[in-house]
Amino acid sequence: MKEKLEQIKEEALAQIRASKTPEQLNEVRVSQLGKKGALTEILKGMKDVAPEDRPRIGALVNETRSEIEKVLEEARSRMEAHIRDARLAKETIDVTLPAENMNVGHVHPNMRALKEVEDIFIGMGYEVVEGPEVERDYYNFEALNIPADHPAKDEQDTFYINGDILLRTQTSSTQVHEMEKGKLPIRMIAPGRVFRSDEVDATHSPSFHQVEGLVIDKHITFADLKGTLSVFAKELFGEDTRVKFRPHHFPFTEPSAEVDVSCFKCGGKGCRFCKGEGWIEILGCGMVHPHVLEMSNIDPNEYSGFAFGVGLERIALLKYEIDDMRLLYENDIRFLKQF
Ligand code: DAH
């Protein structure tokens, strides 16, 4: 019996020595000391041992067991200490090293331009609102005096989701949503993304941004429009900026105009920047067409208003002297970081 126990012990110690991980050690514990282990087998066989020999054999089994346990425990703590040391060595940080550079984000030129435009109009008491990019034909065209067969619909070809739902071609659709709310007077600007099925080039993109403006109140005249846009141009491009209103046509305004500002580079003399013209076109505007008011349940005999639409990219390109719109969308950090 003594030899048998000696043999069990040797085998267990050999297995412990061969173990490389705490998991393997645990397997040794289970197979040697567990319910199905060799030592347990011997204890189970005690009933066949003569009663007078039982205490002696029992004591021998327990002794073997505690020797194996002792070695197991030593191996386990050695192994854990080793693992801990290795981890500490790997995770060492040198707190005296200089900190890594943190890259903080940067405001996009479009957003910078938008912030300037918003600040100017907020300063004049306007509210900033938003309308949906996915729009009903009614809001984008019909309610702005552009019925089904109107040629203006060709100029603003867009992406149709179905016959009635499309991606808006102009933020002017937001005018209709605001008028429909029935709360007067209105003094709002509505910035947002618009879409046209245009090819990409230096001045075109299938998706760009506009800022719409709308004022409706009693006694609003073309003089209010001129005064407002002239203040806007001066705040945006400088105190000496002059504005010029050229007659134009938009279906939803009557009369309509395009607005040029005097070139802020040459002051109007003509230079490379304004292509020798002295003037730079910046927006479209006009007095809200009485029929447009009527369609949104506003009485044109009581109320009148003006509207305007500015291309945001155009403002950003001009202000920050960028000569290709594609640069605004390519997300090249080297370019964007300059603004
Ligand atoms: N929506 C027009 C466009 O995209 C721009 C515009 C012109 C807006 C005149 C207006 C306006 O509100 O009165 O070309």
C-alpha cells in the first residue's frame, strides 16, 4: 500500500512539474485529488481493509494528499507571480514622456460661412428654422408657383423617390412650411442641404447648401428688401460693399432680382477675382408673389413680404477665396485645416 501511495504521489508531482499554466495545474488537481482521482479510489476501497489497519492507511492517504496539495499550491503561486511580473513589465508607462498630440476637429468652411450668415440675421431679429430634405412636389414646386408643366422644373431637375416625393431642389420649400403654420409675422432664415441632378465640376455638385430668407408682415416693401440685403452684404463682405439689384425672374417672387455685390478684392474696379466685372453675383430675391401667399392662406391684401435665397458654398468660396467647390467636399485635412 505504501508503494502504491508513493507511486500516486510521484505521478502527481510529475504532472505538476509538466504544467505550464494555472489551467493545467487545475486539471492535475481534479484528476489526482478529485472525486475520480486515484486517492479517492483508495479511500473508497477502505471497506475491504481489515478494521485494525484502517486508521494507519487512512492517515497515510491523508498525508499523501496534503503533500500533493502543498506542491500544487506552491506551483500555483509561483506561476501567478510570474504572470503578474510579466504583465507589470509590459504595462510600464513612462510618465515623464511628453503627451501625445491630441487632434481636435476643425470647423468646415461651409459651417463657418453659415455661422456668419446666421449671426447677421439673428442680429436683425430673424429666427433660424429647418425644413425637410425629402420633400413633397407640392412644397418644392407647386406651392411656389411652379405647376407641373412649368419650364422652371426642367432647370431644377432632381432625384425623385416617386412621382410625388423628391429631394428638395431649393430651401424655398421651407417658406411654404413656415407660412402654413399660420403664425404671422414671419422673419426667418432656413439653411439646409439641397439636391439637383447636376454633374460635379468646379462650380456644381448634385448636393449643396442654401440659406433661404423670408419676411412677411404688414407694409413690407421692396425698400425693406433692399435695406436688409445691403446690411447683409456689408456685414459679410465689409463696410464699403455696395449692392446692385438686377431684374430677374423667379416664379415665386414678383418683382424678382438677382443681387450683385461690389468686388471686395478690387472695390469694383475689376480684377481677376471678379473676372474684370467689378461685381459678383451672390443671391436671388424678390417680393413674395401674391398667389404664393394665397396658396398658403395668407391674405395678400393685408400682408406682403420678401424672400431671398443664397448659395452657402458660393459665400464660402468667395469669402475664403477658394477656387474649386470640389475642395469643400473632398475632406482633405491639409486643405480644410487652413480655415
Ligand atoms: N430658390 C432659388 C434657387 O434655388 C433661389 C431664390 C431666388 C430664393 C429668389 C428665393 C428668392 O427665396 O426670392 O435658385
